[in-house]
Amino acid sequence: MATLLAGWLLSFPAAAGAQPRSAGPEPAATASEAAFRDLARDFFAWRRIQQPVSGDDIPRVERPDGWLPDVSPKALEEQRDAYWDWLAALEGLDTSGWGIPARVDARLLRAAIQRVYWELEILRAPHRNPLFYLQQSLGSLFELLVLSSPLNEVRRENLLLRLEQVPKILKHARKNLDRAVRPFARAALNSLDGIDQRMTALEAALQPLYPENEHRRLSRAIGSATRALQRYADWLDDQLPRMRTSFAIGPEAYQWFLVNVALLPHTPDELLAQGRQAWSRAVAWDVLEQNRTRDEPQLPLLPDQKRQIAVSDLREQEIRTFLESRDLMTVPDWLPHYRSRPMPDHLAPLAFLGVNDDLTSETRLDEDAFRYIPEPAPDLPYFQLSAARDPRPLIIHEGIPGHYLQLALSWAQPNPIRRRYIDSSVNEGIAFYVEEMLLQAGLFDFSPRSREIIRSYSRLRALRVEVDIRLATGDFTIEQAAAYLARAVPMDEETAKDEAVFFAFNPGQAISYQVGKLQILRFLADAKLDQGEQFSLRGFHDYLLTNGNVPIALQRWEYLGRDDDVSRLKALGGEPVTVPQ
């Protein structure tokens, strides 16, 4: 494994061109700490190659040039063996005498390694989920097409290589899917409906971006991929009657995820109670907000896409200024901007495969981030419609001070382990928290109908907790979850169905918004209690976002010296410990 890793590491570009990280020498490391850092470096290099493609924007990783998804039975077995090697290597290190920051890093690496087990042995997506193979084939194309920078020669070649890999991926799918789940297969078939027209549109959009001498290769690759996708759809349709109907992982597996991967010190029942309480609160505040604004005019749709982009740019700068002027947090001068842009023609045919934004990356910190938007229209899906009325709520969550700012600050920090994705509960918790933080801080004082958007978002995030847990434990079908979301948020049926399907095969993701926000609120309250007059809201937020990939249980341990959540994680994992009260 070490020999393979040495080769893989040579494939990764250095972070040249990125903004300088925080100055100051790192503390001298013990021999075991140095070995730990080498292990973490090697693991995350391997993970960039092994990590499955996902439609979510937070876990996206930069792949080395020439990378191709490998989902062959042999590759999957090698990944399972590698998991045990990584875990044994970590557990073999002597951590006695390590300080809290180093022990926090060790918990981060362990959680990242355990995510491999979660993916391969519990979710078992290669064996259960036909949608998995759409992500590894078409989704790997989406990863390249969604980038906002021009399609240069290297990316064009990578795109062709991945197109040519599609038939092989789908051939492996038919071998691997020995425990396929019927609801997931139906969702895959829905996604494959009209795929030939989508691929034709993709070829038409890509052809002008390729030199003429590559048109034939492009056409052959897209033609072969299209035929393979159609054969895959036919095979799924034929296999449907023989597939399993149950997709739930059960409460024990869910608890294992909470403690070992997400590092959330709670049981599913506790989280369900938290979600229901948050739902009641969100509905009550929403009703009161609507009563308060009952005589206010509704927010009109922005007249066109050009105007929405201009307004978005203006509002993004206003948010940055507000954060600094109210002493809420630091927005560094080196940080570029979060902007809106029309959907590119070459992305549109495959836009359904993921979140339509480019949040840049560790090696592209000097580039603007972009969200791709449609023309304003009254029948847009839930989130796009809110942005067509007031772009600020979505800018706050996805851009500044949400995902883009948090990820950029985390990528720019000196500790490489803390630049890596661990679990969405902290990332999405921050993005949800800053929505309500800016509402309370007064950003929307003079836009009452915009406050209603924030309240509606809160209803959705609270509901997701119950939907996630009940899907995972088998209490909800996908149809029941979608109907529940559509009625209770309320939201359009299309978005509700998309959310329900995504959460069904990604258990633990939908809870991340609400549960993460509640953890942050408790963290803030304890920080104020412990630090008293010395407490700085700006300092708290700057620490929170710079360490925004570190689960809150570990942040409070390092920032406050409180190990209560860490002790409870041990207790819930079966270790005999006394949890501090």
C-alpha cells in the first residue's frame, strides 16, 4: 500500500497560486506525531482517488489528471482491505503525551477512515444503489463541467477519458448490483429518462470547445456512453421485479455512524426530539413573521437573469461589509467573491447530477466562486425561486459567510488535516447557523418578506431531521418522505422528491443542518459562559469557520477545554467512561 501511495502522491498538484496560509512555525512534533502526519497525508491522497463521486458540493475533491473511477469488483475488494490497513496503522501509533490539538487531529483522521467503512460495508452503494453508477459515470463528468474556469487542453482530455470510461463503469454495475434496491433503481430510471437527448445536447455544446481534430473522438465517446446508458436503463427495468424493496439501514447502523463518522454525541431518538422541537419553533416564528408582515407587499421576481446577477454581486458585497462593520467575523481581504453566472450550455444537460456551483478548491483560492442560475420565473424550484426574489438568503448559505467562506478559510489554514472534509454536520450547521445569525443581527430589518424566506428555510431544515432518521430506520418510504416535505415546509413536489431520494441513500446528511446548528448555539453559549467579559463574537466566529471541517464536539474540546461531548462519544460507542455533567 505504501508503494502505491508514493506513486499517487506524485500525481497531486501543489497548492501553487493559493493565498498564503497563516504565518508562524508549527510546534515541534514528537516521532509519533510526525508519523501520524505522514499517515494522514497518505490517507487523504488515497482518498482523493478512492472517494466516490457525489452530487453534493461540500465533499468534492480535486482528482489528479488522468484519474478514472474504478468500480470493478477487484477495486472494491482492495478498498475494503485498505480500510483495515489504514485503521491498523492509526491504532498502532502511540498517542500518549499528545496535546489536545494533536488528539483532535487523531479523532479527525479516525472519523475519515471510518467513513470508508460506512460507505463500503454499511451503505454498500456499489451493491445496493443503481444511482451510484450514474454518479461514478456521468457524475464524474459533472465534476469537470461544473468548474467555472475555461475548458483548457488538460480538462478536455480528462473529460474524454472519463467519457470513454462510462461503458466500463456500467458493465461493472451489472456485476456488482447483487442487492439492488427497487426504489433506488426507479430513481435511476427517472434520471435516465431522455438521456439520449441530454447526451446529444452535451455533444453539441462541447464540440465548439474542442479543436476540430478531436471532434471524431468526442463523438465516438459520447455515442458509446449513450448506448451504454440506454443498455443500463433496459437492464434496470428488466431487473426491477427481482429487486429488494427495503432500503433502511436500521437504528444500530445509524447510531454507529453518529458516533464514529459524524462525531455527534447523541442517539437517533435524541436527534428526533431535537428536530421536532426545532420544527415547532420554526413554525411558530414563521407564523409570527407572517402576521407581522401581513400588510407588506410581496417580493417581486427580479426581471431577468442579468438583473439577478447584478443584484447578487451588490448584495454579496453588502453582506461582507455588514459582517465587518458589526464586528461579527473577519472576511479576509485576499478572499475573492461569490458570484452568480448563467448556466453554461455544456453543463445544462447534466446539471441534474449535482449542486450547480463551483466553490473553488484548495489550489484555486485566488478564483471567484460561482453559482449557476436560471432565468427568474414563478415556477422555479424552491431554492431558485427564493433567490430570484432576494439572492441574499442563498448567498449567505452557499457563499458568504456560509460554504464558500468556510471552505476557503479551512483550505487556507496551516494544518492540512483540517482542510479535509469529515462530515457535513459542521459544514451545513455553520451555513444554517449564519442564516439565522444574520437575521438576528439585523441584515433583514428593512426587508420583511426576506425574513419570511429565512423562516421557511428553517422549517425545511428542521423537518429534514425527522425525514432522515425515519428513512434510515424504515419508518418512511421515499414517497411518504416527499409528501411530508411538500406539505409541511411547504415546497414544490419536484424538490421534495429530489430531497427524499437523496436523503434515502445518504442517511445522516439531512440531519446535518439542524443538528449542526444546535451544536453551534450550545458551543457559543458555553464559550460566553466560560470566557465572560473576555468573550469575542468575532474571535469565536473566526475560530469556528477556520476550523469549519472539524466537528463541533472536537472544536469545543480544543477551544474551551470541555471534553464532555468527547466523553459521551466514547460512552455511546461502548467505552466505560464517566460523562461530565
